[in-house]
Amino acid sequence: MIRKSVAVWKGNGLQGTGALSMQSGVFKDQPYSFQTRFVSEDGKAGTNPEELLGAAHAGCYAMALSFALTDAGHVPTELKVTANVDLSKVEGGFGITHITLDLEAKVPGIDAAKFTALAEGAKKGCPISKALASTPISLNARLL
């Protein structure tokens, strides 16, 4: 299975602009630029690759954890995952230096130890986490 996304960039890196589109059509010509990536932290001017990476990671992790919990006999009522992608200045430019997954979960009938073990296992096992293995990933899991 291949999933496609397209980026079109016009101009130089600092003043240029780009647009991102996805095969699903969820994103079509969404703007991004130096401003949206490095300056506008409120996210209102457009998207950026790190935000999209975070969305992919949060979605992948939530689904992986749902499967793990269900397989263990504890169907989740709700899993809310926030992926915090840290883009920082590093030697030679910028880099993603850390990702923190913040999880708030409603899972009836599970004890804290079992929940923590499954949550950590899903963090290591989701395909996006595996693809990002060179980046430190931490998890803050809270059972509600």
C-alpha cells in the first residue's frame, strides 16, 4: 500500500511559499512557508511539516493502542493523544530533537500497571514510531 502526498514550492526558502496536498483530499493546496514553519506558532497562517508529522504520529499511536487494549480485553472509550514535535536549532540547521506523546485515556476495567505496559508497547510498535526511531520519543500516559 502506497500513500501519496504532494508538496509544491515556489521561490526561495525564506520568502517562497508552498502548498501541500494529500491523496485523500483532506488537504488540498494547504499553504506552508518559512513563516508558518518557524515564526507563526499559533498555526493560523498555514501548516508545516512538523505539525503534519505530529498528526500522523498521534493518529497512528492512538490506533495501535486501541488494538492493543482491545486484544487485552479492555476496549477503550476514548483515547486522546497530543503529539508535541520539538523542532529546534541544531548544529547545521534545524532538527526534530524530541517528540512527546501526551495520552489521556478512558479505559473501563483496566488497572494502571496493565495500562502503562500496553501504552508503552504501542509507543514502540506503531509504524510511525518505528519510522522515527532515531528521534527520542517520550510518553505521558494518564488513565482517566
